[in-house]
Amino acid sequence: MGFSATTQAATPLQAARLEMGWKQAQTIHALRQAASDEELSIATVRSLKTMLSRWENGHDCPDAVSQRLLCRIYGKSSDDLGFSHRGQLLPKLPRVAPAVGPELVQYFRNIFAEHLLADNLMGPHHLVDVVRAQAVLLDEMLPNASGKERRALLALAFQYSEFTGWLYQDAGDAEKAMHFTDRAMDYALEIGTTTETAYVLMRKADIAADRGKPDRAIGLSEASLRDWSRVSPRVRALALRVRGRAYASLGQAGDCARALEAAQEEVARPMDGPDDLTAYCSPSYIGMEAANCWNTLGRYDTAIATYERSLANWPGALRRDQGLCLTRLTSAYAGREDIESACSTGRQAVEVVRSATSGRALAELQRVRVRLAPWRRRGEVSDLSDRIRDLVQPAA
């Protein structure tokens, strides 16, 4: 997706699609899915293709229902999409980046803190479109900034791009996750400090692991740790747990155990000062990641014990990751064939994930259904399977 693609759009509605990097077919699919979620009946795919072209070129205006669905799928207001109060499409105005001053810089700082809180409480699906649009806006504002405002804006552009990459990763879109993480790396290199560069290398390693490329994940994690003494303990812990994850996927249990032990040592070290990048990295978080490695290696007893220790001290604000941890614990119980515990924990997981949805958690719940399939005739298994299906189906 190009950052200047929207400059060629005929209307704000078309610009919104281009900013998402979507083809018309993807917008049509999203519209029909949103309508299905709300139990609404809308036009066929063929009709929507014609209608969308007319809407985007300003030849016709969507009806009220279509306007609402378009606002939902793009995460924008009716004004953002060019719908006037009289229901007419407004002409596309030139896109002009705002002037940069201390008040604007502070605004982006304040709203970023709110985004972090919302992500932990609700998950990525409610945020990704908004944060992505703000990351693009910051990119457009940088050429107009100078001096200390530019330095501050550069740091914010790094944060927003990295966070957008994370949201896409958690939503299950590894390609867009890597795109924005690469963008964050550009900013990190310009900032020129070891912490930001090492952190983004770790994030790239994590996305590579998601894409089933453990060798690349190991190489990137090693690059993250190259300036060991200049990297904070939490960044070291995060890079080491990615290395452990990659070794687990390769079946190298010994190397995995050594990486995880080192990660746990690093996360226990005191921090010199506040670190906004790694605030989520706690002993409980590293414990969950270690347990996931043992789960991958089929060492279910070790995984279960580690998950349970992490959940006992889980920070209340990190609800999304709590849901992921419960889901992974359910999977470990199923792997050990402890069906009663799997179903009990699975019901808890579904309720937490419902309130703070994560693409990773939804994918894990799907795997839980597969693992429990041999016992599907048991009432508690059938009940959990139905709960998972009802949760996952709308997001499919």
C-alpha cells in the first residue's frame, strides 16, 4: 500500500479504500460481512460492484444503510467519507497536512496513550483503521516540521507505525504488519538510537515467526541483540523469547529452553527508567510465551503449569493477552486430553476474547475445536465448540 495512493482518488470514499490498500472486491466482501453481522440484507456482489464504482466516482450516493456500513468497515465518520447531511457525496478536497506546533505534538502523544489502553482492553479490530490513518497523517506532516517539533514528530511517527504493525499482526494480517513495521524501521534508523532499532528488529522477528519462517526469526532476533549492553533488559527478554519460539517450531528443545531461561533472567532485571515500548513485557507475559513454546513441543504438563503461574499474577489491564493466555491453556489441556479442564478453561477464554478480541486468540480457539473433535459427542465439548463457532464465525 502506497502512502500517496489517496492523492489520485476521485472522492473521499475512494480515498478511504485506497488508504486501506483494498481492491473493490475486498470492500464488497467487507460490506456483505458487516451486513451479515447486523442481520441486514443488501445488494448482490454483482450489483454492489456497479454501485461502488458509481459511489466512488461521485455519480451516485449510497443509501443510509450503505453509508453506515461503509463508515463501519473503513472506521471513518460520514463526514470523512464525504457524505453530507443531505445525503449527497461531497467533492474531494485537496489533502493538506496541518501545520506542526507543540499543541499538535501533545495531542498525538495523548491520543497514543489512549490507543494503548484501548488495545489492551478491546483488541485490534476496533483500533487498526484509526491508528493506521493517523500513522499516514504523521508521515505527511513530517516534511512541514523542523527543529524540536520535527524530532518529537519523528518519535511519534515511529510509535504510530510500529503500533499499526502490531495491530495488524494481532488481527492476523502478517503482510500489512510487516509493511508498517518496516516503515517503523525507517524512522528508527533516522532517530538513530539503539533501543528503537533493536525493538523493531525484534518485532520483525516475531512477524517472521508468525509467517512460518523460524530461520529468519532467529537471524532477526540475533540482530536485535547485537549491541547487547546498549539494549534494555526487556527488549533483550522479548528478543530471546522470539528465539525460543523459533527453536520450538524447529523442534530444537534444548536451544529453546536456553533461550527461554535467558529471557526470564532478563525480564527479572530492574529497569533504569520508564520504557513505553516494552511496558507490556512482564514476567507473566514471558511466562505465557514460554508456555506456548512447551505447548508447541508437546510438553503439555510443563506448559500447563507455566500458563497457570502466569495467569495467577496477570495484570488486570492487559485483558486481551489474558484471553490469549487462557486460550493457549485450553489448547494445552486438550493436548494432554484433560477434557474437563479444557472445557472449563475454554469457556472462560471465550468470554474474555469476546470482550477483547485478538486474531491470534481466535485462530487458537479454532485449533482448540480441532483438538477436541474426537470428543465432540460429549456435552461439554459440544457446548464449547458451539461457543467458539459463534464467536469466530462473525470474524471469519
